[in-house]
Amino acid sequence: MAEPGLAVVEVAAADDETAFAIQQLLAARCVVAPADRTTREPGEPGVRLRCFLDLRQVPDA
């Protein structure tokens, strides 16, 4: 990226626990509007989680 800004990240994971762990890793590096649930596609394996990042700000320590 040329400069920090806003981003949408969609995580594809095997299960809810993994998806939320990835969201936590992102939250350690930038401000995140966290998702509170995952979605599942019928007949497809795994889950998806969409969260919104603000790469211009650093999370509170």
C-alpha cells in the first residue's frame, strides 16, 4: 500500500476459533471493528469472518 488507510479483511478458516484468533492477531497491530460472528456457506467447509481495519491508527496498549 502507498499509505495506510481503511481495509476490509475477509478471513477463511477451518473453524470459528481459528477465525477469531486471526482477528485478534490483526487487532494487535491496528484498530479493528471486530466481527462478533462467522458465516458458513451451505455445502462448503469452514467459516468466513469479515472485519474492518483502520491502518492509520495504533491500538491502545
